[in-house]
Amino acid sequence: MPRHFLTASDITREEFHSLIDFAIAIKRNPLLAGSPLENRNIALIFEKPSTRTRVSFEVGVRQLGGNPLVLNGNELQLARGETPEDTAQVLSRYVDGIVIRTYSHENLKRLAAASLVPVINGLSDSYHPCQALADFVTIRENRKTFSGLKLVFMGDGSSNVCHSLLMAAVYTGAQVTVACPKEYMPSEEIFRFAQSQGARINIEHDVKRACAGADVLYTDVWVSMGQENIKEQKIAALKPYQLNEEAQSVARKDHLVMHCLPAHKGEEITEGTFDSMNSVIFDQAENRLHAQKALFHLLYR
Ligand code: CP
């Protein structure tokens, strides 16, 4: 059976920490990465727009000696109703791995279950696990240990990015606080699962209380792809949860400001906070490349 990476729970705690360490090592010395994808073709399927995921995977596969095939989901028969199972069966006969950005996490699981080659989640409606890997690489670069660290995710607690931080929190010992309104809480199933696996996580509706003493303040765009119809109501509900100078003023002096991008400055984050000395946002984007190369090492070794 191939190894897939659909959520952080597809790897062990030890693998998670080795992956973070290896990503930092190959960032410093890219030669250490070698060519684990030599003579391998990797399909990169995008059913939604992407800048970071698409480019970092395409470049990363090439740097590891492989051949990336970027496929627009709209141009595949998947878009005309071919099943995830049949798509996986066929692609498994041509390529050595599938990275997919899609909508339904259930369909992603069906694709992976039928695939004979590793499947990597490049974002689904429920999770964005490659983003969480890069996030913890970025935190690790700036902090000696995750243990005792307080990370506050501000905004839409039901987002795939928040869910993936909760899942990754299982391995880190970090305290992850979700500062969100009652209308946008994390999925109860995911929250309870992460908690049952040992994640130190909680939900807080009072922003100041949430951000007090925080080591990391993290946010994501409020209106995701496909949510334009609820834009106004979502912005109104999330407005008190903006990552701004006020939130920064109660965090630790050396806190990190994080955002997975793309950003809508003036909505979920102020321009001043985005550009502040505490911001590691573009390191975070760069680390997508290193974290995903480390992930390929794990899946293809
Ligand atoms: N953070 C992220 O996934 O960016 P893209 O949507 O540009 O891939």
C-alpha cells in the first residue's frame, strides 16, 4: 500500500519532528535533499487557483529530480463526473504520485483509497496539511522548542488551515487557542479528535484574552474560494477577530505574525501588522517548498 498524506495524522510524531528538522536542514543546504524523485512523474492536480502550492510543488519536484505534470482540474474528466476511484486507477498507471487541490475531503479520501501511488493533499475543504508543516518549520526556525509555546489562530475556526494547525498540534506540545466567533468554530469532530490524540487546544471568544502572552498570532483570509455568496455576513462576524496592532500589543514582545496567504490587508490583518518586524509571513511561504521536499523524502524513501 502506498503512503498518503491527507492530514497530519498520516504521519507519526517522530516523523513529524524529523520532517521539520530535515526541512530546515535542506533549506540551509539544498544538496542534502538528493534526488529521491529521479525518474518519477508526479501529477499536480489543481481544481482551485493556487500560487504557493502550485509553484512550490512544481519547483520542489524538479529539485528532487522528478518530473511534475501540472493538471488543471477543469480540463480533466473528473470535472465531467469521472469518479475519483477511476481517476486514481488510471493515474496510478502513468505517474508515481498525485498531489491534488480539491473541494471535498471525502472525494480526496476516495481517490487515495483507490490509488496505487502516494496521494498528497494540496488543500481540501477540511484540511491544508502541507501548510501546517511549513508553519511549524517556520515556528521551529524562530523558537528552540514547540513545547509551552502559545499559538493563537484568529478568525474562521472552521477553516481548513485552522483544522490542520489543530491536527499538527497533536505532535508539538504547543497550546493552540482558536480565537473565533460562535458562528465559525472548528469542526467538533476534528477538535475532539485532535484533543483525544493529546493536542492542547482551546477556543476563546474574547480576543484580548486569547492573545495575551501569545508567542504566535496567526490568521487566514476570511472569505475563501467559493464563499463569495456569504462574504458580507462573514466579514461582519469575523471583524472583531482581526489580527492587528491591538492584538499584537498584548502578545509577547517577540511574538511571530503568521499568515498562510493570500492576504486581504485591511480585512483579516492590518497592513501595519502584516509588515511589522514580527512578521515571518514570507518565510512561511518559502518554507512550503522545503517542507514539501522533506515530505517527499518521507513518502518515497
Ligand atoms: N497558502 C496557500 O495554499 O497558497 P496558495 O493558495 O497560493 O497555494
